[in-house]
Amino acid sequence: MSNSNTDHIERAFTKGAFERREEQWSHISYSTELDLLECIKRGEPEKIEGRVREVFPQHDGHLSSDPLRQAIYEFVACITLVTRFAVEGGVTTEQAYTLSDAYIKSVDNAKDVTSVRLLCEKMLIDFAVKVKRAKAAQKPPSMPVINAINYIDSHLHSKLSLEDIADAAGRTSSYLCVLFKNETGISLTGYINREKLEEAKHLLRDTDMPVSEVAETLAFGSQSYFTKLFREHVGDTPKSWRQKRIVKHL
């Protein structure tokens, strides 16, 4: 780093410290921050509500002169830590970082500080809920099952075969199927269908993708099979399910 860059950082540090002391404000305390993050790690969404003010202290921006940009910076700093604590709490790495990416993309479109704060509270609760669900199992899954789950999560847009999943898990398909059912309470095929259908719901609700394209994207083989499976598990056709969600949010 050049001397000019170093001097610039030092001047900014001196200026920031001076303003903080003059205006009598302080950053969120380490203990308060850690307590909030531990709520995420323990999977306690009920303790998150109403605590968004701890992430956004009541003082003017000191990272940016633009209040909205200040709020976005604080949001990104917060979700970076939350993601890591969620992983420590039991959420898979892929799920945690995918959720983080989705929220960062969303906050980038925020129009005002209030929107950022509401999104932040939703994000904190969302991560805590996912940790809570991850902890619901009586004992942590074995590495073969974890590897299978990670492989499925990364290949939801592909046609998943038991053989490919078993190879990724380092076990035979017959052994993995028995192990997976014993540890998760759901068959491997049932889990694949459940995850694909959950992703289908997200695509139907959050995008304008045609039903036929959703079926193709998630490698269901055909739209008719996708519709049949969706109706069996959700109780409605994909088209009808989407229309009801659109009407609900009008």
C-alpha cells in the first residue's frame, strides 16, 4: 500500500474518532452484538423480533453521508456475521450462503432506510428459523448423509440419480438409502422431491417463469409429471397455486 493511501486511512480514522467523541455516539457494543448472533446460532427466532435497532443504532451515518447507503453498509456487515453463525448453528454452508446472496441482492434494491431495517429484521428471523429447523433432528446427520444433502442442494436443477448421489456420499446407493431414511425420517427420493418442489414454489412465487419452464429447470422430465407431483404434495396445481399467491399479495 502506498504512503498516500496509508495517510488517507489514518486521516479518516482520526476524523471518525473525533466526530464520534464530539457527537457522543458509539458503535454497537461487542457483548450486545455477540448476544444477538448467539440467538441466531441457537436458533431462537422468538428472541430476534424488535432487536433490529441494535443493528442500526440511532445516529447519523458515519460510513456514508447518504443514510440509505449507510443502512445498506450496516446490513451487509450484519449478514456477513449472521451467515457464519448460522453455519455454526447447523445450517449447511450452501444454504446459508445462498440465502445470504439472496438478501444482499434484495437490499441492493431498497429505496429507503425503513425498507432496509424491515428487511434486516426479516433476515435475522429467517436465519434463526433455519438454524432451529437444522437443530430439530435429534442427532446430527452422518457425513455420508450431509454429503448427500449438499450434493442434492447443488444439483436441484439437474436430473438426480441415486447412483450419482451415492458416489458423492462415498457409499453404495442401497446403503445410503437405508442410512438416509434412518437419520432423516424421509426416503432419499422423497427428500429430493420435497426439495425440488420447495424450489418450484420459490420460482412460481418470485419469478414470471412459465410452469413449463419451471418443470424443465428442475428436471422433472415433463410438465405433466411436475403437475401431478405438485398436486400430490401441495394439494393444488402449480398454476392455481401461483395465482392464489398473486391475488393474496395484491
